[in-house]
Amino acid sequence: MSVEIINHKDIMSRHQNEERWAENVLVNQTHRAVWIVAPEGTPPDPHIHPDFNEFWIALDGSTRWQIGQYEPLETEWGDVVMAPAGFSHDIRPMRGKINLRVGISHPDSNHDIKGIVPCRFIPIEQDYTSNNLVHSKLSEIIKHNGDNKNWKVNVISDERSKVYTTQQINNFNQKIDIKSKDESHWIFIIEGHLEVKCNSQEFNLQRGDIISLDKISSYELINNSNEKLIFTTILIDSGD
């Protein structure tokens, strides 16, 4: 069994004197989560991954993305952006000194294959009844599913990853059974506080924190407060 906590405040304080940095925070056989911070004006590095649908969870600041031939987009806290395999992605921090995103990619991914400026732009899809959108905008997901309702939305689904964003209004208690010994769950707290119980251990998480649950059979998610809870879960099957 393995449980790992990534605390937003702790990791930011470790790099408080650095202007631009990246740190691998979670790595397994098939996925890597890297915490990336850059100030406004950081030079872009457009590139392509031919064999992985790379995606990001936007946190602090505001970042501009240009994916494939899609029109540029800007993110806010909690948005999910995906670059399908083979799509060039150009990422530019927009405002202020701290623009934070958490990138999910293959552990061996690199920037060797460079992208080019598209010859034309096409509109970004905005059908929030579908998954695998280039830009899953949290404010639009909330608008579509309800600000005062409980809901769970499948944001990304491919052969490597299943990504869900969940909203619970209050007094939430749910047991999660993990079906495969090779399955890992990475949970990102977007808003509110979450208590996680696993094998007689308790972990308290708040906005921006991450918990990784690996090689366990079940865990329990609890929110005993009256505040809204939003979290994004990445389900990873790292089996051969």
C-alpha cells in the first residue's frame, strides 16, 4: 500500500525564491504529474507527444494555451486542458509571477518533436455533455450541471486514464472500492476540504492539495463541513 500527499502550500514554499521551476510530484510506470510554475512572459516551447494524450489541471494564475489548430484559450483554477496525441501545444503564462499548472504525461515524455504555428484556427468545442474536450472549463461544467447540486462528470477517458470532476454540496461520505491491484487514484482538491480514510489512517486535504492512493483495495472520502467540495480524480491503470 502506498499513500502520498502533495501539499500545495509546502511545495510552493520550497520554491518561493525561484521565478520559474518544475518538480515531479508523482510518478509511476505509466504516468507522471509535474508541478510547473512560470511567470508572465516565459518563452513558449511548442511541441508534440505522438503517443500520449497529455493533459493539465490549471491552478494558480492564468495561462494561455494553443492546442493543435484550435483557437487559443485561457484557463482559470480547476480547468482541465488536453492535448490529444500528435497535437502541438503552445503554453504561455499570462499574468503575474505565479502561473501554476499540473501536467500529466508519460514518465519518458520529452519536447524533442517541435510544433509549428497553425495555418488556421478552428473554434474550440463546447459540448459539455461530452468528454475529451480540449478545454473542460470548470465554470461551464458547474453552469451545465448545477451550482447547488451533487454531480460527477467524466472529463477525460482514454486507454490510459479516466478523469472525473466531482462536486458535493455538504455532508459527503463515500466508500471507493478499487477494482484492480494495478489501479492508482490521484485526487486533486479544487475547492473545499476533504478527509480521506484508508487502512485506519486519516488524511486532511484542502484546496490545491493532491493525494495519491496506490495498491490499496478501498478508501473513504468524507466532507463533514457545510462548504462546497470540488475535486478531480485521475484513475490510472498501470498494469501491463
